[in-house]
Amino acid sequence: MSEVDQQQVDEAETGPVATDSGVIDLTDEERLAWLSRGIESLVMVASDPLPDAVLAQSLGTDEVTVRTICVALADSYEDQGRGFQLAYVAGGWRFQSHPDLSDLITGYVMEGQNQKLSPAAMETLAIIAYKQPISRAQIGAIRGVNVDGVLRTLSQRGYVAEIGRDEGPGQAVLFGTTQLFCEKLGIPTARDLPPLGDFVPPAHVVEALEQTLRAPTEAEMVAQMAGDEAVQ
């Protein structure tokens, strides 16, 4: 643990620890060890990432102490070269396999299965992630096709869900990404997605593409034909 992390823990509340079974009197060192083990056990059994506030309430301490200990634990696991991480994703802490073992985990989990999303589903999911909240009609307008089937698939997979209704005429259902979506990507919230600008090609590339795709004018066609005749 760094000096800053240790100082934050030392400055946090010390002494008795309140639990469901009573009050336990601990020294500062014992309290830190107890809180660390408590965080590990709670995160281990939780099905969803646990926020600082939930851990703090369960352990009878404050959120600053919880965050400091979690960061220290995460650094400790990394320094030890463990095959797992204590990661902050989707607004809370969870244990997950280390990223450098992704190929091993993918091969084990996906063996005999085909869980990949279709290109249409990936495109629709990306639109929802970056444009949420967004209605079915708006998604269809961007993609230029009917998206009912794809939306149903994404909803069944748990990646998108209804998050409200439009205030305009008809009060269309609005869709957004779920906590599971953030968990799968390993990000705290959808706001932490990489900026779209990172995927936009430079201006000169766009201009070159436009020139390639643009239909030639009549004058350009005549000039081209004249050039071809001259070569012959």
C-alpha cells in the first residue's frame, strides 16, 4: 500500500467495529485486516458489482476507507501477478479474470457455444450506447432498417432495456444500456465509453473517400473519353 493510501486509512475511523453479531474491539492494524477480509468476502459472494456505499454500510465504516482499501487490494493482487483482479466496473467492485488471460477464458467459456452478436446487433448496440436514451424509431432511422428483431435479441441478452418514455407525442419507449453491458466492457458507466472521435478517420481520408464515391460530372466524363482516345 502506498504512503498516501496508508495515511488515508490511518486517518479513517478506528476502534470498535459494529457487526450484526455485536461490537468487536480491534486495534488499527487488526481493523484494517478485518475490513480488507470483509471486502474480499462480500465482493466474492455478490452477483453484481458492489458500490463503495454498500460495502461501507455492511462493514460499518465510511466510503473513503472502503475505496482506499479496495485500491490497495487491487494494487496488491496486481503486484503479486494473480490471475484475477479487483476491478471497479459498472459503479462497483467485483472480482474478474485478468485481461491478459482473456484468450484462455474465452476458449473455456465459449467452447461449443456461439454467443457472438451479429453485425446488425453490434451496430444497433453501439447506436444505443452512444445515443441513449433513444427510441425504436430513432434507431431504425439511423440504421435504415427495421430493428424490432435486433432489439428483442439485445433485450433478451440483457444488454439494453427500457429506461423511460419520450415526452413528445405518442410517448415512445426509450432504450438504454444496462449494468450488464458495462460489466461486459469493464467500464464504470456508459459515459466512460471511448469518444466517437477516436473512430472517425482524418479529414483527408474522408475527402479521398468522397472523391472515390462521387459520380463524375459530364465534363469529367468527356475529358476522360478524350484522354482515352488520345492514348489509343
